[in-house]
Amino acid sequence: MKLSIAMATFNGERNIGAQLESFLSQTRLPDELIVCDDGSSDETLPIVEAFAKRAPFPVDVYRNEANLGYTKNFETAARRCRGDIVFFSDQDDVWLPRKMEVVEAAFRADESKLLFVHDGKLVDRDLRWRGATKLGQVKSGWGANMGLATGALSAMHRDLKSIAFPIPDEIVGHDWWIYAIARGLKVDGVIEEPLQLIRRHGENTSTWVASSVAPINKMDVLMNQMRTEPASSYKDRLDYNNRLAERLTRVREASGGRFRAGVIDAALAELDEEMSALLRRSELIDAGFLKQKSIAFEMLAQGKYRHFNGVRSFLRDLARREWGQPSAPGGNAACLEKSH
């Protein structure tokens, strides 16, 4: 197998050196590194270019003519990769030495998988570890590993690129989009071994409670959700699900039987059920006080809160303060917290 690293950079001079050095420490070196810079104004590019001159593998560096944002920047980097397996890399983490070796072995062991996500140790700015891992946080906070879709912990097979790309313009987050496609096709896998250090600092784009460097539990998740205002719109999730349904339908029609129609049909049916729940909860937001409570009990009885945060979302709807008063925009469609 040929292994590629797709790295997206933007003003990462503070930590990018350590990440680049961790590529050199791999027991299985990459066959290429593709770096796409989104208009850095610091020393990020000079650091990468100096690294390219001494790296024992090809390093191609591109500077975007215009700022693309992190979703499209990662997509651009991945599209330029020529390897069989594409590893996504943030600019501020540190890979543990066996990462590429272990992930390559996982793809070799199960050729049906087109995406693997592995665990990672959550560390502070100075790489100090307090015992939390990303998968451990998700399991402790939610009791399952669903939602472990962090891009920096992901590697995708080249066959998934032609399915997942292009990412629709309105989608924010390449990782959740790719994960949702792979999950719908039943071609995703999880490696429970921590294979890198995930550096957490004030500049991280993700503020999800499961990204805390301190171990969490279900009470921490509950308190975090209760401190967050209920969503005032589910348009983002509805749009997301519509785009996902369109893509999965296209795959079913064009795959030539590679992916079982029944698997895709089941994924589409699940999306339909979720959209029904989203539409009903949208009606709840705009309803009067008593109607809100009536819809909430109806949704609970019909099991629609499984598309959100279960009973916790039901309780949040019961506690909505005033008739027709919006609170805060809904979150990203694919977030595990499911827009409260």
C-alpha cells in the first residue's frame, strides 16, 4: 500500500514543527506528505519548506490562492494525495511512532473497510497527559463509541474519496461528512489503541466536551448540555441530511453492486426518520407554551428523541422558557450532541 498524509495548515508556526518531526519517527514512513496552506501570515510555510528539504519522502507544498476554510482545505489536500490510504493531519498534534503501521495493518486485515478512526491521548498545550483519551471520553460520557469521527484520528481508503468528494459547499467539517458516508455504507472501523497525542489549547476549532484533557463522565456531559441554550433552528441538520441522502442515493445508483442496496436503503430510511424528528421538533420551537409540552410528550412516546440526546433533550424541551422565544442557533448536523 502507498500511504499519504494530507495536512492542512494555517498560522501554525507554534506547534507544526513537533508534528512534522513525529512523521519522521514513524515505524512505517509515509510515501508522501501533501501540505495545503490556507494563507498563513506567520512562519508556517518556511517551516514546512525547510522540512521538505530533509524529509526522506516526497513533500509537496501548496499555498491556496484564496482562503478556503478548513473543510475545503482538507478536501483539497486529500484530493492531491496519490496513496491508497490517506491520513488526515492537523498542524498541532504529535503522532505516536506506530500510528501508520497499525492503521495500515488494519486496512490489510479487513479489506471491506474504507475508513478507520483510532483513539488518541488528549494532552494540554505542553503535551502533558492527564489520563483522558478521545474514545475513553466518548464512552464515559455517552456509553458508546458512536461519534468518534475526529478527522485528525482518521484515515480513508482512496475508494472512499470518489464517493465522499466533492463535499457540498454548505457542509462544515470534512471529518463528519466522510464519517457519515462511511457509516451509511457500513465501511467504517474503530481502532481502540491511542496512536497520537491530541494537543488541546485555546486555538482549537473544536470545543466539544469530549475533547477535554480531564476525564469526564455522564454527569459532565449532562451539565455541559444544560449550560447550553436549546437550539432555535434545525435547518442546518435538515440541509445536512438532505445532502447526505442525495449522495448515498447517487452511490446506490452508480456503485454497480459494490455496496449492498439494502445497506444504503437502511441508511436512507434512518435519515428519513431523523428528518421527521427534526421537522417535528422545529414545530415545537415555534409553538405556544402548552403546545410545546404536548409535542414533547408526543415525540417521547414515538421515540423521536433518539435522534437528539434522548430523555435529556425531552427535559430541555419541557424547560423551554417562553413561548416562541428563540435561544441559540443549532449545532453542526453531525455533532454527537445532536443539536441539543
